[in-house]
Amino acid sequence: MLHSPMFSATLGLFDTILADYLIGAVDGFSPYTQDVIVEKLSHYLNPGGKIYIIGMNPIPDTNLPPANIVSEVSIINMMNANE
């Protein structure tokens, strides 16, 4: 929707844009175009506005207890997704 002029006109400009896990999501669907998305988002900033890009660190395959529960759940989710 970022390319639709009519939709874009209704948004206006913002002081802050928070892009939560955007880079990771873009990488999964359209690798090597993260810079294009950030450039498009910058058009929605007021002068002096900020874009904050946040996301998760990759989940390790193994970890020490008690943090290993996160790794185990991730592995189970990947196995279920491949079925």
C-alpha cells in the first residue's frame, strides 16, 4: 500500500515511525530491498522526524537452562511449519 498515492495522501506526516520487525519481514519476502522500504518510510516523516527500526535477535539453536525453553519452542515451531 505504500505505493498508492491516494492511500499515502491520507496518512500525512509523522514525527516518529516505529518499524517493528519490518526488516526481517521484508527479507523473508523480498530480500535485498530493505533500503527501498526505509527510503519509502522516510517520505512520511516530518522534518527532524525519526525512524526506529527494531526487531528480534535470531533465536539460537541451543542455550543453557532456563533460556533453552525458547530454543526448544522455536525448533518445535519450525518442525510443525515443515509438515
